[in-house]
Amino acid sequence: MRYATLRDLDEAGLDIRVWCYGCARHADIWSGLWAEFERKGWSTELGDLPARFRCTRNRHDGTRHDVLIIPTKRPPPRPWAEEVAAFFHGSRAARKAESRG
Ligand SMILES: [Zn+2]
């Protein structure tokens, strides 16, 4: 499957890795952020994400710090987080089933 949005990754159990070409650093970001993005009215399309994740060294050294967004494996959750996630995903699946009518 090709992933189009942050939510697609979240539902596939993947996070995003933000890779900076300028300084070859990366950060892994929880893809569940899509809900926050939607709340703010921001695009969650993967192609639109680099504009939201700027390298923190961007302004300091005159180098271009363009970032690349790639899917990455989500780290295993702690037991309490698993329970919360199971509840959250379960209730979301239920809502989805309802909205399909
Ligand atoms: Zn950088």
C-alpha cells in the first residue's frame, strides 16, 4: 500500500522519520499527530509535511536544510500505552463503522 497521509501511517502502525539533508540528522515523530494537524486545519498529506517540520538549525549556517519524510517502524509501546492504544483504536474503529451506515 502507498501511504498518502499521516493517518494512513498511524493506522498502519508506522511513525515518520524526518531526515535533514543539510546536517544528516533525523528525528522520529509519532504519526498520531494527524489528529492535532486536522484540529489546526493543517494538511496531513505526506507531501505537505516537510513544510511543517523544519530543521532546527535551518537559520543558523546558511546551508539548505530541506527535510525528507519517510515512514519508519513505530517503537514498541509500554504496556500501559498498549492498553490506551487498544481502547483508542477500538473506539475509533467503532465510530468509523457507524459513519459508514
Ligand atoms: Zn539540518
